[in-house]
Amino acid sequence: MIFYFSGTGNTRWAAKRLAETTGEELHYIPDLLRQGISRFVPAEGERIGFCFPTHGWQPPRLVRDFVRQSEFEVNDSNYVYALTTCGDNMGELMTIFRKDLQKVGLRLDSAFSVIMPESYVCLPFMYTDTKEREQQKIAAADKLLQHIVQVVKERRRGIEELEKGATPRLYSYVLGGYFNKRMITDRKFMVDADVCTKCGKCAKVCPTDNITGTPPSWKHNGTCTCCLACYHHCPVHAINYGKITRKRGQYYMRSEI
């Protein structure tokens, strides 16, 4: 079984590749949370994968909440691995996630990061990649996934292939700590009502059902992950996150829509 979360499609693309080649079943974490499914009993020898994007150099809050609320009945025959997608690096994310898993009785056997096209554009120094760079990243990720699939299929333990960056502790525990505590909010989202075509795509792609109506409005109920799926999928760029994204690009993994 593969548990995954994805906003703009990068992680879904990677998780589907793993599922297709290993024969494992995909489980979308937001759906499991909505349905209240929290107990999992893997078969003898079954692999358990967790795939999710890097959010501020930490695991997304939604993913961490899912792990904390879940019960896994596993034994030594089960192989547990995790994969995170990131635009550049992921700091000490896997150290944090490993501890989350340990608290619910799961041992993380191997961990991977896969660099994918950048999608977070809400800070002054963050931009989407050029089309050429997008293609280069996806091509490199495709090749890397072939290797990761083989490692997972062989159940190789103790593998850590992670792009941590130059100062991973600073990224995850200082910058990431502030980001995930203070900057995950839907209160900066706005919509240009005269531009909005009322297509409803933003509400459809929101993983936490946090958007209602057309033109859209955000519920401000604390469920937003700031994955920016609504922003990137808007076909007319009517949605923005404050003023900073008005001149920023949009990106999503189009093969997933």
C-alpha cells in the first residue's frame, strides 16, 4: 500500500509510477482523513510507502496528522519507505518524519527525495521554473524513479538518498518551523471576481475541501495546507495569494489532470 498526498501533481505522478511498477495500491491521504479510515493491516511481507511533497522543509501538516491518527498492524516482514518531492532540497524532513512513524510503531527502512518543478511562489525569492528547467527536472526525476522502484522492489533497507541542502537543520527547524507555524493559512487567498470564469476547478482540486462557491471563497477553518493547487490550476490566473503572486507563474503536472 502507498499512502500519498499531492497538491500540484508532482507527488501523485511519482506515487503512481511506484504503484504501477510494484503492484501496490494507492491510498489518497485526504480521502482517508475525510472517511475517518485510520486502521491498516498490511498483508504479510507487504510494502508500505508514504509519498508527499516537502512543505517548508517539513512534512505537510496533513500528512503528519494522518500518521498520528492512524494505527498500523505491522511486523518485521513489512518494508516501510518514504519519498518526498521538492523543488530544490528538503532539509531534515525525513528525520522529522522518521520520528513521527516511530511514535506509531513504524520503522522507516529507506527514504528518498525527488527534485521536481517548483510550485511554491509565495515568497520573494520563490518562482516557478522555466519550461526548459521543468522538462529537465521531470526527465531527471523519471530516471531517478526507475532506480527508486528497483530499491523498493528489492526491499533494500538502510537506503537514504536525500537532497538535504547546505544547512538542513536551519532549513527545517528554524525556517521551516516558522513557516509551518505562521505561514500556512488561507487568509491571503483572493480572487479577481471580474476575471473568474466560475469553472469551479479550484474547489475540485482542493485536497481539504476548503473552497466553496463561484467565484470561490475560502472557509478559514484551519484545514488549508497552502499547497497552492487552487492557484496553479486556475485557467485564467484569477486566484492569487496576496499581491506577490500576481506576476508569478503557474505550474501543475499536466499528465495528472
